[in-house]
Amino acid sequence: MSTATPEFSALKKAGLQRSATVTGGQGQGTQAPGEGFALSIAHREVAKLDFEHAHDSHDVEIGLGLVAAKRASLMGRGPQLGDVRVAMAIFGLSEDVVVGHDLVAPFVGLAHSYVAQRRFVDAVSSEDLRADPLDSSH
């Protein structure tokens, strides 16, 4: 992509200096429009859950938002409520159960470690995210 010639001695805008090819792979993430909205949706859905220890809710919220964003990017669109609900179903979270230590275990520490977040999201397979665990016909 070419940009307009900058004024004399002016540098190009930093956002225009990247490669046009998208990199991928382990730890690189997946890009989708508005991925941050998945965190907003996850925040609302996690608020409906009953936690054995309230301090665990933030790690779960981050984890669900990240997985929902990955699912949305695999579908080629921005995140939706259904993405968060699929993420919740994958991890066995629902409003019907008290979220205790066993259900929180995969999420522990996610709110405070980017490396843990990348590892967590990479561990969720694309096939699991493309399948709809909410669909009872499977």
C-alpha cells in the first residue's frame, strides 16, 4: 500500500510503516474487528454467574473474552454474545452452577499475565470454537 509523499523531512506515520502481510502462528493471536467488545460482553455475562470466591471472576472474564474474540476472528467478524456463550459452554460455565475451584482452575492468573493469556487462547482448538456446543443436534 503506498502512501502520499510526506512533507520535506517529515516521517511517515507509524501506523503506515508495517508490512501488508499478516503474520500468524503460536502466540501471535488472531485479528478481528472490535475484539475488545468481547471483553465487554464477557463482563456482563460473568456478572450473572455465582462464584464461590468473588475474586476469581476477573480471571474468568478475561479468559472468556479472549476465547470469544478468537472465535469471532475465526468466523471473520466482530464478537457477539453467542461467542461468549460458546466460550462459557466449552468451560462448563452457566448460571445454574456455582463456579468453584474446579471450574476456575484453567483461568487462574490470566488477568495478570499476557504470556498466560496467549498460552490459554492457543490451547483452545479452532475446531472446538467452530463447533457450536450450544447446538443440541450434535
